[in-house]
Amino acid sequence: METLRVSSKSRPNSVAGAIAALLRTKGEVEVQAIGPQAVNQAVKAIAIARGYIAPDNLDLVVKPAFVKLELENEERTALKFSIKAHPLET
């Protein structure tokens, strides 16, 4: 599964485009964010991506979880969003 890392400076529309593209091609993507501003950008991007894939008759399911990451010899806790596409219910 492809992993996208979101920072506090990430542009939600750009991240949303990447999420939508991966959902269309691979059907799933993982988004990771560390810190409140990064999580905010990630959540906005997921909401925007939902609108991007709707014309393709797709919706998404998000499962959030905590994950420990090793960054610069330091353990950090990130929020991980596992996102899967599924057919839009009509």
C-alpha cells in the first residue's frame, strides 16, 4: 500500500489529488501525519478527495489508527489513516 506523509505545510488540494489518484488506480492508500496541524491538513485532504472520486462512482472508507515511527533516531507517534475505495451506493 502506498503511504503519503502529510505535514502542517501540505496543501490539502494537492494531497487530495494524490489520494484520489491512488484510490482510482490501486483502490487503497495510507496517509500519515504527525502533530495537530498535519492531522488537520490530512483530514481536510481526505474530505476533498471524497469529492474528487465521487464522479467515478467511488466513495471511501477511512480507518484511523496510531502508529509509532522512528524519525531521526527518535520515536514519534503518528496518526495513520488507512483509506480504501468502494463503489458509491446509489
